[in-house]
Amino acid sequence: MKAIVNVFLKEGVLDPQGKATHHALKSLGFDNVESVRIGKQIIVELKAKDKEEAIKEVSQMSETLLANTVIEDYTIEIVE
Amino acid sequence: MKAIVNVFLKEGVLDPQGKATHHALKSLGFDNVESVRIGKQIIVELKAKDKEEAIKEVSQMSETLLANTVIEDYTIEIVE
């Protein structure tokens, strides 16, 4: 099964990488950009009996390693 | 409008960050993991007349700055 974990900074947490990208886009002439935020997308292929088991396991991975839950939120999507 | 750009390494390009994460997950006891690949998710808020214009502008941003098209592919999704 294939799980997509999107990890992104919580609302209110400063995102210097996004800010730098926003600035760079403005320098390149993209004046319509209002904000940029940058997160990670982690694609995990794993063996699992069913979707439920996959979600459970990937949640544990996210909590322990993939996301820093103090400053980041995450979403999990099972695609196949 | 809000655009989500997913940037990921092309098939066949080595992904050391993903490999390290895979290794770390195995060390933590997640033995069912078969592979891990890591990409970026860039959320761009921009002013645009319509969806088409937004896609066109975000494509240009991706080609010039957000993705390194030699080794990376990207997808664009307009969500609102």
C-alpha cells in the first residue's frame, strides 16, 4: 500500500523557507503571490492487511519520526 | 487562490533523505515499510482572475524556481 503523509508547519509558526521563496518569487516578477508556505511530502510504501491497518501504522510513524508534532501538523492519505 | 505544488524526485534519482528515513523507521521497529521517498509541498496563495491563469502562473514559478526540472517533477493543484 502507498501512503502519502503531508507534513506542514502549524498556523502561527514562522516559515523562513517559505518567506525566502516568497521573496525570491517577487524578485523574479511574480507580484501576484500573497504567501508561500513549504512543507514535506513523504511517500511510504508498506505492507498492510487493509487500509485501516496502514493508516494506524503510518500515524505511529508520523508521531514518532516523520513529524515534529510540537510545531508541525500532518495528514495521511492512502492512495492504493 | 490557493495552489498546491508537489515537487518530487524523478524515478531513478537517488533519494538519500528517503533512504535515511526508511532506515530510521526500520530501526524503530516498523518492519513493514518497503520504501520511503521524500518531496516538497509548496502552498502558494496568489491573486488570479481564474483557475487557468493561476495554473499558468504557478507553472512558470515551478519551472523557474520551485522545482529543479533536471531531477524533479511537479504537480499543480488549485484548491480554492
